[in-house]
Amino acid sequence: MRVGGAVVRELGTTVDEDARVEVDGRVVRPVRTHSYLVLHKPAGTMTTMRDPEGRRTVADLMRRAGVTARVVPVGRLDYDTSGVLLLTDDGALANVLTHPRFGVEKTYRATVRGRLDAAAVATIRDGVRLEETRAAPAQLRVVATRRDVSLVDVTIHEGRNRQVRRMFDVVDHPVLALVRMRFGPIALGELPPGAIRAATPREVAALHRIASAASEDEAS
């Protein structure tokens, strides 16, 4: 065996992952695997690996859970929004999932002030005019209503800053609480706040189908 052109004669020799390795004259490349983790980010947590103001971050949750993989969040959730957050070291996949061109679906459950009337629902579904642009049409389902609040599920394909909250501000129904229930094929399910689990093989395969479709779209 040769590493970087030099013959290796000692067992247990450490090899850098980028080194050129040859066995019997043929180049051998290491099998690289990635980590895909699902976190239920609690409200009051920064979607960053560190925070200069000392607030709790997803890195703190990872340390508490004993996660040693060098993963980072895919996209972000606002400080006061909870819900499903994908963590991975697969940079190519993360770029696809966060690129606005590919419009990965994100479903949120929002508790909003007041009872939504038909006009407010239609405005959200048709696409709300925000300060900088018009938001794309969203799917909206009223789950329940009480005297002074409504519980709604809203699905968007964009990821503008505080988009869901700003959409409901436009129709005068401010968001009181917001939970992301789904990110693409990854569902929050019964995962408790602050807990982390490995993505299932089915979820990982679905993520890679999204990436594959994106690659085909770019090539066409």
C-alpha cells in the first residue's frame, strides 16, 4: 500500500482522509458517510453554534444530548419559534434544502390572535404583500377556533425572515406561538422539546430524492 506515493510498512498507520491511497497500484477512496439528525428546537434557543450574548444555542442542546458529529443546522428557526430542525454535515444537501429556487415545503402550526374570517384566509392563501415583495401563495387550514384565538396550519415554500409571523401581522392576526411541524419529509412527530434523534433511512432517502430532483432541474 502507498500513501501519498510512499510505501506504508507499519500496521495502524493513520491516514488523512484527503491523502492519495493506492493498493496494488489502484487508487482507493474512503467511503464517506454523513450524519442526519432531527432536533426539536425549543423556543428561546438560537439556531446557531454560538451566541455572543450567551443565549442558549442548538450547540448547547447537542452537547447535552452527547452528539459528537460535526453537524450544523439546515436553515434556521427564529429564536421564539420551536419545532423541527434538521442537522447535518452533508453540505451539498443542505445547500439544496435551503435554496429558495427549490422551494422545500415547511409546515407550521400557529396560534394567532382572533378568529380568522374568510377574507384573512383568502389573503394568506393568495400571497400576502410584505414590505420587500409579495409572499408566494400559502396553504392554510384552520384547525380550531376559540373565543379570542385561532389554531391554524400554514405551509410555505419560501424562507423569508420571520415570514409566517409577518404574514399574519398583515391580516391583523398576530402570532402568539409558532411551531414548525414539518420540514420537507421530516416531521416533528412526538419528539420532545430539546430532544434529538437520528433521521430514519426513509427520511434520508426522501431528502436525497429532493437533491436528485434539484440536480436534474439544474441540468435541464
